[in-house]
Amino acid sequence: MSKLFVLSEQASIAHHYLTDLRSVERQKDRRLFWDSMERLGFLLAYELSKQLNYEQATVKTPLGTKEHYRLPDAPVLGVILRAAIPLYEGFRRMFPEADTAFVGEYRKEGSEAGGAEGVEIEQFYTTTPALEGRTLILIDPMLASGKSIVTAYRALAAKGGEPQALHIVSVIAARQGIEYVQQQLPSARCWVADIDPALNQKAYIVPGLGDAGDLAFGEKL
Ligand code: URA
């Protein structure tokens, strides 16, 4: 089974949402930006749902019975503050019974000046339910160097234990970020809406979409 799923490999409505997210004109509409992130989250969550473990269930309808599958164990959704919140919303709508873990972290000021190699992550908050035996879906819209998602996973696993299955979700991923994640977390499956070729000097994804947190919440100081 492939360890990487890329939503944009097929022409679908996902491309329409990606153009809304990336367009320097359309992303001025914050509500559209949020909605597009959330819709891509919903689509990625549906694709990912095909890889979860189900149990058979017999449903009694008013007129008879029918066999279906039910998800016996809700996943844990891991959110990296703050940019992941709109994307998380799409996952939360798909998995309303999920638990949620949070990680607060940021790039150390100036550390990205040397590009991806220099990026250092500072963490300030981690809260999680127990993860052992569970499925963790770790959500971050922009997978650039990959360091923030790997750091977030390690913090969650240190506190909550090792999950049974790990899924990493991003909207736009740089190829080198995916390679870093695959090397550091070889058991993880990655789910991305699109892959971009490069990072710039400040370790931002090119062409990317800019700063996902600022676009969703306003420019930080
Ligand atoms: N975070 C963002 O918001 N954008 C990038 O391109 C990289 C990290």
C-alpha cells in the first residue's frame, strides 16, 4: 500500500479549492480561504477513511435489515496551532466523534534564514488523550521542511504514547518535506492535496500560498 496519497493527481473539485487558496486575489476573502481549507480537509478525510479499520454491522431499518461497516474506534485528530484549525474543521466534520490533541509551536525567530536546514522549532504547549492503540491523524496545512510535524509527533508520542497508526495530512507539501517525514517517521502515511517543487530561502513553499496562519487569522506581529 502506498505511503503517499496526492489528491490533485486526479482532476476533481479539489483543484478548484486549491486555486481559491493559492490565488493572491481570491485569498483576500478570508471566508473563502477558510471554506476552501475546510472543504479540502473534508475531501482528504474521506480518502483517508478508506484506510481505516471497520467492523461489520447489521442495521435494522423500519422495513428490514442491511449489512454495513461501522468505525468502531474514533481517531485522534492532532492539530498544530494555529494554521491547522480550518483544515482540522473538515476532519472534525468527517469524524465528529474524534478526540483532539493540540500542539503549540513556532519556528524560532531567524532560524529559517538559512532555509530548511536552519529551521528550529520551539514548542510551548502539548495536550493529548492516550494514544496507545489508537489512530492519530496529525494535521498541518503546509508541509515545508517537515520539521514542525515531526517535532509535533514526537511531543505527542512522548506524552500520550505511540499510536497504533499514524497519518500525516497537509494541503500543500514540498517534496523535500515529504521525504524528511518519510525518513523520520517511516510508519506514517502521508495525505496531501498537492505537492510543490521548492522551498525559498525562508523555508516557505514555492509557489505555495503564502502564510496559511496569517491568511486564516490575520498577520502576526
Ligand atoms: N507555513 C506556511 O504558512 N507557509 C509555508 O509556505 C510554509 C510554512
